[in-house]
Amino acid sequence: PTGAYNTSVERVVCAVSCIAKARPLVKDAILQLYHPDDLSPWADAPLVQTVRQAALQSHDVQQNFAEQAGMIYLLNSHAFPNNASAFFALCSKINHDCEGNSRFTVGADGLGRVVACRQIAAGEEITQNYIGDLVIGSSLFRQSVLQESKLFQCKCIRCRSPDFARRVPCPVCHPRTEDNTIDADVGLEIEEVAYMTFHPEPQGQWFCDTCEKWLSTADVEPALVMMQAFESILPQKYQHCIKNGVLLGQSISEQDCAEDYAGCIASLGAQHWLTVALQLLLCHRYAEDLIQGADSAVEMTRESLMDTLVQIWCWFEVVGLHHYWMRDTLLCCCQALKHTEDDEHYRVAAMYCAFLRPSIIGVDNQQQFDEVIKLVAENMDTVAQLLHNEGNRQLLSGHADTAVLWYEQGIACNTSNADVRRGLHSHHCKACLELQDYFGALQDVHALRSLPAAKSGCTALRALLMDVQYTQMEYDAAGTPVPELQALEAQLKELIPL
């Protein structure tokens, strides 16, 4: 059905009528999509109530048929432009997964396509994420959306794994203030933060990597009180903006969002998904204002915009989400930085856009992505050096995990061979994580010299030296020598007995 409808019920009535008038072969194929068999657990769900109201208004067909057709329409159809929808014999049967390896898109030619979001192994099930951009939410939030809109409880691997989208500062390591908020330096990650993560299995408990223990109910209660307060209000308030890409200022003001973001920082910290979602909205609004040359109501600068994008990119890496879900904000920010002739930050943002290119086939802004990638190709050497330099800076600051991300992007600039790229990624991940230990250990030379087992200690030091030398050779070959690595090599040589 096409056109505008005053209510969801009217739209379902029209869909039921279309299905009823379809050719017998097509009608039978559509009816085979029906599920679930038993609606009693979902009897009070708004979606079921909508279908039953539509069935009562579908006078030309039997009520049982109308209910089945209405359910199929709301649960299995794919959206097309101009308020249209379509069913597919195979595509409409693809199962949901919160880390879906494909997505449905409609191209400029009006044809629907299933596009891979990542490499899919032979024999691997093709899955899709049914809730779009809302997939950045926590397991608790995703479950509630899926139960309301699709009538099932998701049991995918992500929903059964530790929920990194719901991490908050550990209340044992970071006691809350008198008003039950987080210290400002902890919320903004100015100091090192110990986070606790919710593990749904086996018993649904919180674990702190720094404490290295499961936290009791009494331990986490101060944090949970504030968390539950925010999680009961903000998702519903911002769900429409996140899901449909609605800019701040249209339905929610920039000031309102900024105040909510400040509240999230003070109560949830920087790694909770609500904090990140509001960051994305604020970045997008600020970037749009830069493009339009308008005074922005968002308190941000070009430098802080780029820093925030990097933080969000790293958050997606930690959570394990595909960066496709930050595509619109990233592209808009890239265009804004180019518009303001901020070349250095633009090239880095453009590099991120280039990495998203394989997974954006068919989206509305594909042409804009292609323009960005063309500019990236013309400046590949400069982009690679910028990424390497940033990796060095992060590494020398002790942020090995973040450095790994920058090195990987820079390495990929210099080679088109996927196998070589994967090999270099593996080496740099290992080297960077070990280098973090090197720098920490070298702060206390005495501790190194008094290792319990002198022989194994010397062997370990020699292995570290070889890794440092190998890494240094790679930087030298890439034309980005790191003086600190040379100094580190000299220090290690002093520690190792001849």
C-alpha cells in the first residue's frame, strides 16, 4: 500500500486487503510467513491490539485470515520508499541477530537487496538486525524493543554475552558522592576508570575487571538506582531520533539533549550506551550547523568534535558493533570538517568513511560516501601518516587498546592485500599490548632486575627487545620513526646481561 494513513490500523487494513486480492500462489507464499502460532503470551502487546482492531474493520475477509495477514505484514514486510512495503520468499524469512551479518536496503533502481555487513563464512547463517540503529542499545533495551515490535525474546550470542553497552564505573572502585553521582574526572575519563559489566549468564551478575570479583547487590545498588532511573526515561524520549535519524532541534532541543548528556556523564559515565547515543546526536547537530554556517546551540569545537568521533569509534570496537550504525553522523562530520577546511581532522574522518564504504551499498548517502573516498584516495599517504602518528601518541600515553585501532587503520591505507592487512593487524595488536607492559615495567627498573626467576626473566626481556626492534623497523620503513622506541631499546639492552 502507498500513501498516507491517519492510523496504524488503517495501514494494516489496507495491507490485509492487498494480500487478500493477491494471486493464489502469491497469497499462499505470504501466508507461509505467519508466526507465532500462539499469540496468548502477547495478547496485551500494542502490535497485537492494532492487528485485532484492523481485523474487525476488514469486512471482506474472515477475521482469522485478517489477523494472520496483519501479523505477517507488521512482522515480515520490508519498507520501501513512499510508504510502500514488500514481502520476499526468502528475504522475509531471514532470522534476527543483534550482530546481524547482513542488512536489507533499497537501491536507487527501486530494487530491494540483502547486503553483507562483514565477511560471511561458507555455511554460516545469514542474519539481520531487525531494529536498525537501535541496536547500539543494551541487551535490556534491545529485548524490550524486540518483544514490543517483533513479539519474541532474542537469545543471540550478543544478548547472552557480557553487556559492554551497559558498562558503568564500578561503585566499589569509584564510590558515589553524597548525591549518588560519579566524580567528574571519572565520568569524563580524565583519570583511569574501572568499569563494571553486566553478565547475563549464568546468574545475571555484575563483574569488575579491576576488582577482579563478582559484585554483590549491596555493592552495585548505588549505581543501579541512578542507572534504572535514566534507563526508564531516556530511551523512550530519544528512540525516535536514534531510529529515524531525526536531528536535534526538530523534536528535542539541543539544550535539552546537552543537559541529558551531562546527567548521563554524572550518573552513568562515558561508556554507557545512552551517553554514546546522545553524543552521536549532539555531534550530528553540530556538524550540520557547521555545514550551514549557522551558530550552533551545541557547545562544541571542531577539535572536540573529532575527539568525540574517535571515542565513539573506539566504543563501537569495544562493544563489537559494526561502525555502519554511526554512518550518518560520521559522514556529516566529515563533510563539516571539509567545509571548514580543517584538513588534518577531515582526512582522518574521511578515512573512517572509507572503511564503511563496503557496507553502505544502496543507502541514500552512497554518492556522498563515494565523493569522500575519492578524496581519501588522493591523500592516502598523508592519511596513513596521520593515523600512524596518532597511534604513536596514544601508545606513548599508555592507551595501547586505542593505539591498536589507529595503527590498523593506517596499515590498511598502505596495502590493498587483505591477507597482508590481517597479518599486520595481528602483529600490531600483539606488539601494542606488549608495549604497554614495557612502558609500565620500565618505570621500575629495580623490579625488573629482581624477577624471581632470573633465567626466565632474561629470556622474557630478550623477547621484548626483539619485538621492540621489529616494531621499530616497521615504523622506520614506513617513514615514521619513533624516537621513544629507540630509547626503549637502549634501556632494554642495559637490563639484559651480556
